[in-house]
Amino acid sequence: MAIQVLEERVFILNGKGFSYVIYLSEEGIPLNAYWGAGITHPEDFLDAAFIREAFHIPSPQLWPEEYAPFGGLRYKETAVKAVFSDGVRDLLLIFDRWELREDVLCIILRDESEPLEAALCYRVQEELGILERWCELQNTGDKSFTLEHCASAQFSLPGTGFQSINYTGRWSGEFQQKNTPVSCGKQVYESLCGLTGHQCAPFFAVHRGVNEEHGPVWFGVLSHSGNFEITVEDVCAQKVNIVAGISDTDFTWILGAGERFETPHVLAGYAEGLGAMSRMLHRFAREVQLPKPLAQKPLPVLYNSWYATEFSVTQEQQMALAERAAQLGVELFVMDDGWFSGRVDSTAGLGDWAADSEKFPQGLHPLIRRVKELGMDFGLWVEPEMVNPDSALYRAHPDWILRYPNRDPIQFRSQYMLDMGSPLVNEHLYHVLNELLCQYDITYLKWDMNRYVAEMGSTLCSEENGKSLWYRHTMGVYELAERLRRAHPALELEACASGGGRVDFGAMRYFDEFWPSDNTDPLDRLSIQRHYSLLYPVKCMRAWVTDDTNFNNRVVPLEFALHTAMCGALGIGTNLSKAAPVTLDLLRKNIAVYKDIREIVQLGDLYRLSSFENSPIQVVQYQLEGHSVLFAFLRGGQYGRRFYACFPRGLDPERLYRCRTGEVILQKRGDYLMYHGLTLELYGDWSSVIVQLDTIEVQEH
Ligand code: DGJ
């Protein structure tokens, strides 16, 4: 049973592979009694013992609270803080009642004298092994008050020796996974950029020693694309305190009489090994989070013109690229930045979402018609949140940007940020983009976002609501994406933010795919893609092949680059007009191979078998029902060494598999392949192979 309640004081949440137990203390405080592998006898928790007192340490500091309020004798990171009309800034949240709202367990807490009610919400995605948590804060009084902090969830783990995983990163160097001991004080993973950002990600993963296959890991991802704050704190008495939610830096939310604020959700889980954690999150993404129309379907192979043309877009050149793309088997032709009014370079045009009349004298119709005749769908680049000072939109509405009225606004990449939280601005953007989608046969939009937020002020927002703008901006982005999707249900949306600046489980509810990095150098990319996959499914990871020296001046054979990109949702960014016949031939062949295997790659379970971090070969495997695909990469060959063992996972031990690498075919049972291993032949620098494993029936003689 997913939710059990014992004696009105012990709440047990069970999902595949885990149990989560909440215990009501005598004071009426919900405490975490247990989180880990599934337990069989919940009644053992009826007399769960807690450290109640320690010499000179106030009890609340030691309680493993489910949602600690700021107030009383608490000095650890707390989950909620409010300022009331009578000046009180302390909260004492005590159990009031519990309710089942359909499949959601709500434990409702109330302050003893202030009008705040907090519903701690828990939903178990039983089969997926994911516990969804959030909090609904309600003003039950007749005067407004101010929320200064409202996390989504708090977690507590007993013991010492924990380590914590997150990313560090930057533009073109996103998703670099790091592991640090949780030894003293707080570790804060935070974004104050107004979006997820490149520096770290909204999640926690704590463990006491874990690798791909072994070791318990407790994790949670925040489903939110704006400012966030994840705190992992070593509190005294051998406990780790974890708080996850929107950042409270420069944040307040005024809760009027009777109003409610629902925090973003946290998707938490417990797994054995990082590989299992990733697979759980990937499944959750595919089955619950991603927009339905495309979540269970493989994404098309796209061509994107950015690296070929940058801003110098013309109709003829786009048509020429489209001709070649179609011959290769591309299914979606995307014209990137540079197509709209006045867009000669990065300094002009943003905000004016109509085709540039010099570049496209008859609008986009001739190009789109040609792309369609060639059998491809058509997609466009937009950056809805932005405006250049040199644009008709800015000249008409200089007051629509985020800025403080009496100060010169800061430009970044020659652009300002629109106040997306304002209904007026949002409505305008909806009108313009909807118009574009109605006017032309556009199947896909790449929604870019190329500057971080600063000066979160607005002339369109009331002064007292100023500190809510960070949150409102993110909600404005979601709302616009949602409205466009509703009006155009077949629309495919990609989120890009100077590469991977807006990759998260919140954006995943509105965007079908992400651009993880502008860096397409295969070696850098293999590391970025591997670490990206720690949380995010390759189903929604766009990966392009571009001209070989675009990054690092490193010349890598095209096949190696292609195989790297085929590990995700394949895209081509090569300048096809300049490409040699041999290049076109290789692209065509590999696109055909990719189409055969993409269902397994995009919808299968991912196993990271080995990595360049600790092996000469990096191998990744995708497994779907009776089929597996492996990509193996050797960066630097070694004289006299040609054969490398690899150990596929997740096969049926008793079934017979046909293993194919090019011409070489082998038949072995699943147990042989997994335990004895598969020998891969890789030779010389930049060598790569694809291995396909398919179950076959045993022939009786
Ligand atoms: C940044 C993106 O990451 C690139 O892929 C490209 O779309 C440019 N913006 C266009 O300005």
C-alpha cells in the first residue's frame, strides 16, 4: 500500500524499493523516522525512539523535522519564515490534521496564534519509486502577511560520513559532476541568475560511498527553473539536514487573506547506485514530467543552421542547406538566430518576431514551402524573454523591461530582459508568437535565453510585490509556453539558455527537449553528456554534429563525433553547403543507422558502463525490452592493445542475443554477455563502435 497511517501518528509511504516514515512527536511536530530501503513491518515505528534532549542543545535543533519553521530554538536551516501584521516573525507549526486528497497525503500544520496553515503534501509514484513532495501555505486570516522563505521540502538523514554530489559548470562546460564530503557547516547549491543557470543544479544526492552500481543514495530534484537553493547541512547529533526550494535571496511573497501559495515540487528517491538513480529519474521524466505528445515518441533528426551561418541568414542559403539536409535524411529543418526584423548581429532585433523583410522579402513562406516539399518539418529560433534596445518593441515600450526606474539598466549581450511576470507583457508575447505559429507552418521552436537576470525591478509591478518578481518571471515563462502548447498541440519546444542554462525538471513540464551545451567538441561533449545523464534523460538531450574544429581546434574524425551525438537526440549542425561528398556520405549513413536505433536510445534504460575518468574506453548502453545498443569510444590508442572488455547490464540472462558490430556477428546468452563480458575491438586514436544486441529465438536441432 502506498500510504498507511498507524494510530494517527505514524505515516508510512511505500514505493518500489523504498519506504518513508513520518512520526508525530508528542509536541505535534512531524519528524522523519526513516527513509531508505523498503521496510516490511511499519508497526516497528510506533515506538520509534528519538534523541530528545542533549546537554545544552535545544531540542528543536536535533529534531529531524519534515518542515522546520523559522522560530523557537532552531539554528539550523529551516523551511519557512513569515512576517505577520502584528510584527511577529516566529512560527510554531503544530500538527492540526491529516487528509487524503485523492492520492496525496496532506499533513496539515497550523501556527498556534498566527493565520498560517502549512499542508505538507506527499504523493508516491509507486511503480517509479519516486516520492513527490511540496508544501501549500495558506493564509487563514483576514490580513495579509509576507512569506520570506518557503521551501518545498526538508529531509533528514541520520549518521555521519555523508558526501554530496552536485554539478559545477559554466557556459560550454556545463554539468561537471563533483562530489564533496558533508563535514561541517552548510553546502548551498544556489542560483540567483533568474533561471537554473550553468553553475550548479537544483538537486541533492547524498551518500556514504556510491558508484554506478552499488551504495545507497538519497536524492531529490526540484521541479523549478528559477532561483533555487538546496542546502545540505551537517547538524550536530549525527544528522544531515537537507532543505530544497526556491531561493529566499531577494524573495518575498505577500499572501493576502484566504490566499494560498504552492511551492514547486521536489521529486525524491532512494536508490542503490547512481545508475539506478538516473534510470528512476529518466523514467519519471518520460512517464510523468515531459509534455505528453512527444514524451513516449523518439524526437526527429534535426538540422540547425547556427554553426553554419550564425546571423548571416539568407533565404537562398537556407534553401540550399535544406536541400542537402533532406538528402541526408533529416526530418526537421531549423533556422536559428538571424531571421527576424533587423537582426544583423546580436545588437538588434530581439523582440521583433517577424521575418526580416530584406532577408525574406516574401516572408518565410517560400522557405517553409521548400522545406515542406523536401519532406521535412520546419522550426525556428526565438528568444521571447529578451529585447534589444535597438528594436521596435523597445522603442515602443521601454518600460516593459526589468529595471529600476531611476537607474540605467544593465545590458548583457546587448539585450534587456522583459518583465515576463507582467500579464501585459506576457499577453503581448503570446499574441506575437501565436501569430507567427498561425501564419506559418512551424512545428518546432527553439526557445533561447541568453542573459542572466539582474536589477529585478519593474515599473509594471506594485512596489510591495517587487521581491516576488524572480518567481513571477519563471511562472511567466511557464505560462507562455503552456499557452502556446495549448493553442498548437503539435508544437515541439526546445529550451536553450546559452547552452545548458535552463535544464531542469521544472522546464521539463513545458519543453520537449534541451540544448545541454553550445560545446560540440566530441571529447568535451562526452563528459557533458555523461554528467547530464546523471539526472536528465537523453530522450530530451539534443546533440549535434558540427564542423570539426568549432571548439578547441581539435580535429576529431567525423564518425567519432557522429557516434557522440547519436548518444542523444541526434542533430546536424555542419555547414552542409561546404561539406565534401565523403562527409555527406558518412552523415547519411549514420543518420540511417540512428533512425534504426533511436527508439532504444531515446526511450530505453541507460547504463553508463565505463568512462574516460577511470578507463581508456567510455561505454554507454541503452536497453529497451529485448534490444540493447552500446556506444564505445577510445580516445587514445595504445600500441599493442586492441581489445577491451565491457560488461553490458540489464539483459535477460537466459535469452540468446545476436551481437552486431558492423560485419561481426556473435550469438551469446545474456548471462555470458553480462558476466563474462563482451570483447570490443577498438584501435587507434578516436576510435568508436556501435554494438547492437537483439534477442533471438534459439534454434532447436
Ligand atoms: C545561444 C545558443 O546556445 C546557440 O545554440 C544559438 O542558438 C545562439 N544562442 C543564437 O544566438
